[in-house]
Amino acid sequence: MPHRIFLTIFLTAILLIIGCKNKKQQAVYQSARPVHEMGIISTSSSPNAKLHDVPISAVTLGDGFWQPRLQANKDRSIPELLRLLEEHGVVDNFRRLSGRRNVERRGYLFTDSDLFKWMEAAALVLQSGDDPQLKAKLDSVIDDVLAAQGKDGYLNTYHQGERANERFTKFKSNHELYCLGHLIQAGIAYYCGSGERRLLDGAIKYADYVISLFGPDKRQCFPGHPEIEMALVELYRTTGDRKYLDFADYLLNHVQLDKIEEKMTASDFQYLFSGLPFTSRKELKSHAVRAMYACCGATDLYMETGNPAVWETLQTLWKDMSQYKIYVTGGVGSRYQGEAFGNKYELPNERAYTETCAAIGNIMWNWRLLNVTGDERYTEIMERALYNGFLSGVSLTGDRYFYRNPLTSFGDNERQPWYNCTCCPPNVERTLAKIPGYIYSTSPEGLWVHLYHSNELNWHLDDGQKIRVKQVTKYPWENKVEITLNPKTKKEFSLFLRIPEWTPGASVSLNGEELKDKPVNPGSYFEIRRKWKRKDVVVVEFEMPVRAVFSNPRLGEDLGSVALQRGPVVYCLESPDFPNTSVFDVALPLDPENPQKGFTTQFQPDLLGGIVVLRKNALAYEIPMTDQPLYRYAPFKRPTRSVELKAIPYYAWANRGVSKMEVWVPWVKE
Ligand SMILES: [Zn+2]
């Protein structure tokens, strides 16, 4: 009998402990938004954000351009990258600290961030729908990561164990705060995807430890590689705890350089895009990914604080990029040396560095600027980078990656499954997983549509009115988008439709009647304000001709050449499509008065995952240019041999083996 009482008490106690633990896991943070309401960035309470996020979980993608890519991301890219991270010891680096593996630490000092980015990607995928197998894998990795965390909260596999005395001594190169930033982002994504707090609690413990050591009246630190700034602002949005926002502000604007213990030069701070006050920056002149991440953090900071000096700097830097330093593919960071932004108009094609991570940073930054303003010019750059300079970073099979994305290749570029510095692959994976969250926003006025893709939205307006939206389209291959709105009750609000800058013209109809009372201007959002009812149908049709893009004459390398674009997709010529001619010997006859004349387009479902191919009669040199002299005292003869020009989307190149490729094609007067 006493045994039975003891057993009952024991079992009750166990159940109570489990119950408490579960309760703790389910609980939300103080002042935080409901977990299911959080988007890629959670801007709905940000006082200086015009647009508010729609969570990934509210959008179900239908068939179309991105859906097979997201499927490949989930089925192939994410499992395969974890296998490679395991193979290269990146997970074992954590297990060795907890005694689960007796191995040497392997890899660069920032490999933790690669695993954290993988974890964020997996957690973002879980926001799109349950996947018990992926969840189990992620949970197991989380166990290994958290088991390595020090009692004080510190967590960085390179600086634990035998190198513990080097902790927080080399901010220029040690990437500790950078890795922490990625840990925070993974923790938030996992919290949103599962409702479970443990990874985020681990990240918070580490962040609190850092904040206890450094700050305005304490020892000074700087990130070395920006990233933590945007993570801290998101942590503030997630927890409601202002100290994270204040620390982000400290890192961006208030580090006391004279008190930094490490030997640093002014050019170090310039290149690292940290340390110096963000508001002192006048141009993008530094490591490109660092600059993009710092700009993301500063835009997040602005959304919460409204500091006008931060906004002014963001505008100056955005102008520097968009007017002088961005490729037609949306890639940025042209210079090999230092993986850096070059000078104005320094945009070489074959030597383009254009790291995939820099294109991703550009997407993340422009998404934030769009959230502040609702201005289409930011969506334009985001979309350009998404369909081109970002997407070229991954193979159609989803398991090969480019680190660099050149615009000309002489046949020496091949995507690789693994890089020792493997920052880009998990960054690609988390970006693909975010795409459903980039399609819509809300504002007090109504609903915004930024990207076009078949999908179903199940969400609510800012005032809580429930709404379902169905989008049907074959964009970007076809020019028509049909949007059916289903508000729960009849309701007045605005629908903002993005009219891209690349279209010469567009029309919008409502329930079968074209809206003609105001112009539909490319490069803007077209607002329809009315009392919406169930089954209202809006159809947008874009003119989608093949467009020849001419470059500013200051861009010497592209002088006399054009890039081809249709919709948001930039094209290239690739050697498998030119069996008897070098792609570099082809010239495109164009009528300068009507450069879009004479192209034909055809959707080829079996080619490169299904693409629209562009064709036009073109010319090639009778004698290959490689057999002609380097210089001569008269102009080279005009090409006369007839060839068919066939162009494929730039993102799809290098999927048919090693090839030669160019984006900018010389043109001659027709
Ligand atoms: Zn990278």
C-alpha cells in the first residue's frame, strides 16, 4: 500500500513537471505578437513601417515558377546540405564540446553560422506546413547545439574549449557576433515554425551574456561582420524587450572606437561596414555582404526608432547602389578583391564577383525598404535579384551552388555541392523558404500584392477582417494574373497591385470590366478602393515584350551591347544553343527606334525545367573573332553570316555541363 501511494505521488509529480515544461514551451514572450502572426520580419507593430508582414504560413503556393523550387529545396537541398555539414564536421563541432563526440574541431571559425542558417531554412520550411521528418532532424540538431552552450550562455564552437581565452578578443575577424545573429534568426524561425521556445531561449541566453559584457558604459565591441543588428531588432520585435533594440542601435551608431581594445585602422572599419557610425556612411565601399546586412539592420532600426539620420543614410546608400553599382541581374559586389563593392560603374562581366549572399542581402534590404515606404522601386530590385542574380546561385536540381555569379563565362564556372566557406548554400535555402512571405503585405488601407504567383492567401486585414485571396497565373512566363478576393463580409478597403517598371503598359479589369478612370502606371502600385465582396475578380495583364536593355555609356564594358529581358527574367546566350558558332561571335541586329521588334518567344516545357526561350535572326562574323587581330587601323567588318539567336533565362545557365555564356550581346543596326 505505501508503495502504491509513493508511486502515485511520484507519477503525479512527473506529470506536473512535464505539464509545467510544456506550458513553458507553449508560452509566448512578454509583449510579443502571437507566434502565428509573425512574418519574415514582423513589422505590424513597427511605428515607421507603412506595410505589415503576412506570415509564410498564411500563403499556400500553387503550381508555377517557384513551387517546384521550394519543393526541391525541402526534398533535396535541405537534407543534402545537412548531410554535407555532417560530413565536414560542422555538427560534430558542437558534439565535441558536450562530449558526444571525441573529435577535432573542423572548418573555418564561422562554420556555426552555416549550421544556424541551415536550421533557419528548415524552420522556415516548417512554417509552410508540418513535416515530421524534417522537424525530427531539426530537433536533433537543436539538441546538439544547445548541449554545447556554456553555463554563462556563450556558444561558439571555435572559441570554446582550448581557445576559450581568445573569446571576444578579435572582433575584426572572429565572427562571434555574426554567428550569434544567425543563431537568433534560427531561434525566431523555429519559434514561429513550431511554437517551441528552446532554441530561441538558448539564443537569448547568449545575447544577454553579450549585452552584460558590452555596451555604452562597458567594454566596447563591434560585429566585424554585420548580421547581428537585424537579428537583435527582430528579437526585440519577438520578445518586446527593448534592450535588444538598444543594443542594435549601440552596434550601428554608438560604438566608442577610441575604447576598442583591438588594433584597428580607419580602413578596417570602412571595409567591415561596422564600428563607424552607420550614419557617417556616404557610399557602399566595403565587403558587399557586410554592407547589405548592415543596411538591413539599419532599416530595421529605423522602422522601430524613426531616427531621421539613419533614414537619410539609407537613402544615400541605396542611390549609390541602384544608380551606379548594381548589375542588370540584381547582383551586387562586383570586385574580387575583398568580395567588395567597386567604384561607380565598375561592373565587369566575366570578373563579376556578385556573391550569391550579396544578392540575398540586396533582396532582404529592399524588402525592408519596401516595408517602410510601399514604394515600387524597392520591389523592382527585389524581384530582379530574385529571378536572376539570386536564383542563378542554385542548380535546377537544387544541390549545386554558385558562390560567384558572373555575367560572362569563358567555360570555367561550375556550380559546386560544397564550398569550404559554405555561406551561400544555406542562405539560398532560407531565401527560397521565405518566398511565400514576400508575396503580400497589409497596411491600414488594405492589401498589397508585390509578387505574382499562383497561391491562396488566408489572412486578415489590419483591422482584423478575415480575407481569402486566390491568385492564378503562369507568371513570369505569361502576362496575365487573375486575383479572386473573398472577404468574410462586404468591406471597403484598397487593393494595391504592383505594376512592374519593366512593362511598357498594363491593364486592370474588375469583374470583367476594364478600369479606365485612372492610368495604370508602370513602376507603381495601382490602387483599387471599393467595397469588396465575395468572388470579386481582378485581372491584371502586363505587356510583356522582349526588351533590349541598354546600359549607361559610362559602363564601358557593355558599350555597344544589350541585355535581353522579358518580364522580370534576364536572358543570356549559352554555348549548348550555338553548336556551330561561338556565343562571343554573335551580334544582334536591332532597330534602335523599336528594339523589341522581331523576337519570337516559345515556352519549352522540357528544356531546363520549363522556360520561355527567346529567338531572333542574328548575325555572326564570317571569320571567328579569335582568328582576327587584336587591333587594326580600320573598323572590323560587320558580321554577315546568318545565325539564329536563342536566349535562355540567365538563372538557368550552367545546367547542361560546363559552358560559355554571355548576358550582354553586341548589337548592330538592323
Ligand atoms: Zn555566400
